[in-house]
Amino acid sequence: MRGADAPIVYADAPVSDIDPVVLYRMLQLRVEVFVVEQGAAYPELDGRDIEPGARMVWAQVGDEVVATLRVLQDAAGLRIGRVVAAGSVRGTPVASDLMRRGLEVCAQIDPTASIALDAQSEHLIQQALPQLMQGRTTLVIAHRLATVKNADRIAVMDQGKLVAVGTHQQLIASNPLYARLAALQFSDGDEQVNQRP
């Protein structure tokens, strides 16, 4: 049970080494959030949890699993996904802390591997980036402009060549390729995009 003063404990392990009761609680949390709460259109238990090299990272309060994510290894590198937090810890730093620990696990597995993220994981990374980058020079390589739009300098590459450097607003005004990508990626109306004629 969850006590009012019980600490949050983080852990990670290969799926094959996880206590069956703890693994059940992780999978139960995923089903409760993705299937019941969010009405996911895909099967939650996709069989990938039992792939060789699959690892889980989770947060527990007492014996209650309150957040979890999955790390998979495949030919393209590492993949973080199935990130979920119980309603009781949403709005707290638990999901960001979990994601940071997931990235640490990836670095331990293979510090040179590419890490693919699902949309939810990418959103959590975007939330954590400002704090992680504070006081540091950081190089971020991204296909999604939301990941870099607040950067001091953005370098635009096209077919392996550097074609422009600037801030998000400068590039929207001066680079047709960047402006077109921004228009496509920020089409929700929150972003003002003015393309050159």
C-alpha cells in the first residue's frame, strides 16, 4: 500500500529478472492507463516485453508501481516507450525522473546507440531538456522542430549539407526549407509561421 510518507524508489532490470508480482503491477498500470483510461487503439501487450534485452524502468511507492517505461534493443539502436504514470503521481517530477533514469539505462547499455522515442516519451524529454541543458553547451540532433525551437542556434541540414543557421524565428523568416517544416509541424495554430513568398 502507498503510505503518505513512503519514499519513491526507482529500479530497473531486464524483464526476465523482475519479480512476477512487480512485473504484473507494471503491466496492470499500463493496461489501466493506455487501454481503460485512454482507449488505445492498439493492443497494449504487444509481445515486445519478452524480447531478449528488454528492460523495464519503474518507480514504486511501497509495493505500488506508480510509473514505468520500457527499453528495447533493436537493429536501429535503443527504443524507449510505453511510458506511463499513475494518476497519483501526474503533475509531479516522477515521470521526468523516470525518463532521465531510462536515458541513463540506455547509456549503460550502449553509450553510442541511437535512442528512438515514442511521441509521449519525446514530450517528456522536451519537458526535461531545459533543466538538463542549464549551464551546459548541448548538441541536440532532431527531426522534430519542437525539440530544438528554443535553442540559441539551430543548424539546418539538407541532403548532408549545412544550409542555414539561426534561431527558430530567424530561420522561419529566412529559410524556405525550415519555414515549410515549421508550417507542417506546428500546424496546430499555436505557432506563428510566416513563409516567404
